Amino acid sequence: MLSRRMSIQSITFVTAILLTAGCIAGNHQDNDHEHNKRDRHRHWEESEDNGVQLGPRPSYLINDMDDSELKRELLACDKEDFEKSDFSIGHRGAAMQFPEHTKESYVAAARMGAGILECDVTFTKDRELVCRHSQCDLHTTTNILATPLAEKCSQPFVPAHYDADGNWVKASAKCCTSDITLEEFKTLKGKMDAANANATSVEEYLDATPSWRTDLYTGTGTLMTHAESIELFKQLDAKMTPELKSPSVAMPFQGDYTQQDYAQQMIDEYKAAGVKPKHVFAQSFNLNDVLYWIEQEPRFGKQAVYIDGNYDNLEATIDMMSELADKGVNYLAPAMWALVTVVNGEIVPSEYAIAAKANGFNLITWTLERSGLLAGGGGWYYQTTTDVIDNDGDMMVLLDVLAQDVGIKGIFSDWPATVTYYANCKDL
């Protein structure tokens, strides 16, 4: 059982999240009135009556913590108004309950106080940039298999079945943004990322949302281009952290579209939209992308984020940290578990975290609220602290160690309200 700085006290929390981009109704009395109504409806951030709303989850998690000084401090943090924070980063929006990388998910994350929003960037058949976590995830994150566009998938749906030898073969499909044009992409609807590997029909394959998530907010699921995400984030007054996704197709794509073209196109869309480089944190798991931005677009490269995917050999990253710093890499983003370890039953900074700070890196990490219920250790994202994780409230203890002891600059979350609450209480 974990304890680290807090205890109990009742708290009255803010109301539930506003789930759409506007909620103002009006009468259709004349054209001027209708125009004003549309303007009011457009974006929640334009109304002084709408502010950050965190809902009941932060309070639920804090009440679930073991008695400690930290728990007492967080419960006592009864602010009248909560403000958005750059420490709180919307991971694919608010993907715990909203279809990821949809307009609705992004607006919900901004409503929860995320000061930075993420569009994972990939490209379509006609080389247009869109927001998807993977180039080939349309079969699990959209309704494509239930549309005529299923015929264009790299691998059509194959139901689960027994093969000739009596072996059970799981259901499969592979649908990529590079299989379809932008116009076709925009006809799709986002859904919760999930698939039923034992499905014998498309309907069963798509109906697989985990029990700890929900399909309540999948009614719309508006997919977005990268350029549209930029405009939305500007309207939501949020900073931006696009991740250039590794292509699932051979590059150069179509013979002449290179990785460098792809990396440059992403930055060009920010420049075309007039976004200040200081408001953009371009990310990639591919170090060459980060080095390209540092060299070719230094104003953006200054905040480029190298995401460390070297999960099986973190020592290799530690060994190259000095070299990375010399090459101009200023931001490093490993998974949460890489930054912490357990000593005498307490979560403390890891060797990786200590080395990263010694080399002057700004640290960002991922992903809070992505593991479901934490009873039993928390799974992949908590693998170095499994032995001391036994309830959902323990994520607040981990968050506190990451913020106060490791010194991260921000954390991705599938439910930004939790991080926003903590950031406001700690003046981050």
C-alpha cells in the first residue's frame, strides 16, 4: 500500500463535463439574431460563462488514496475556479471515453483544462495529413469496415474461424489512411479504439469497447485533418503537440514522397496557419525526424520532442543522452515507468530520470489514465512500480513523484481533468 503526503476531507466538486463544443440555444427571430446564436454556439471558450470543468473523477481518485499528507493536501484544494495548464496534455484528446483524435475528444480535453492537445499525424493516399494514432488503425478506430470503403482496405475483414487443421484463427483486418483519399477519409466516423479478435462478423469485430471505457460519446466521432486540428486548437486557445507517426507504407511513398517531405509538410501546415513555433511541440519516435526539424526548422526544432521507444534497452538511451544534448535535442519523452523505480516500498526517480536531468533535458511522459483499473499493479504503464500499486488512487502518488521528484514538464493523459486538478493544486 502506498502513502506519500496526504489524507481525508470531503470536497464539493465541479459539475460534469460539457460534452460538446457549444450549448447555447436561442429563438430564430431574425437573421441578426440567428447569426449571433451561431457565433455563441461555435466554441465554448468564447463564452465567459464557460470555464474549466473537471467533473467527479479527480475527487474519486483522491478519496481512493491511502491516508497521507498528499491526500490531505489534494482534498483541501477546493479552488473556486480551476485553470487550464500546460502540464496537462490531452493524449489523443480525452481518449478514455471519447473516440480518439476526433473533434469531440479534443473539445472535451480542452474543457478539462488540457493546455496542450495532441494530433498524431499520418497521411492519406493523396498525401493529405490527418489525425490518427497509426496509419493503419482505421479498422479499430473508425467504422470503415461497416462502409463501402472496406473494399479498399489493405486487408479486408476475415472472421475468426477454424482452419483445416482445426486451429482457431483470430479475426483480422487492416485498413490504412494510405488506402483512401482525404475525401473518403472524411466520410468515416470515429469510434472507441477496440476490436474483438474472436468475432465472426463485422458487427462483432467493431463492438469491443472495454468495460472500463464507454460508447456513450460515440454518436458523432468527427474525424479531422491535421490542418483542421490546428484551427480547432487555436480556437480552443491550446498549444499543440503533433506526433509524426512512422509510416506503415514503404517510403518514398508513391515513388517520390520522402520521409523528409512528410516531416516538412507537417511543420509547413503550422507556418501556413500562423502558429508561433513556441506553441508547437513536434514529436517523433524517429530521432532523424527530430534532428531534421532541429536543422531545417530550428525555431520549431528547439521544442521538438524525441519520444524514447527503446523499451528493452533504456541503458542505451542513457549512454547516448550526452550525444543527444550535443545535437540540440532539448525534450525527451519516455514512458512513465522509465522515470521511476521502487526503493524500500516508495516510488522514487529512476537512474534514467536522474541521467536525463543531469544532461539538461526537459522531460515529458505518457500516459496517465490509460490502464483501466489499477488493482493488481496497473499493467504496462506501471511495470516498474507494480509491486506497490493496488488501487486507482495510487496513480496520484505516481503523478506526484513524477512532478515533484522527477521534475517532468508535462504528462499526457487520456482524461486530462485528473492532471489539471493536480496541476492547479500544486501551481504547476
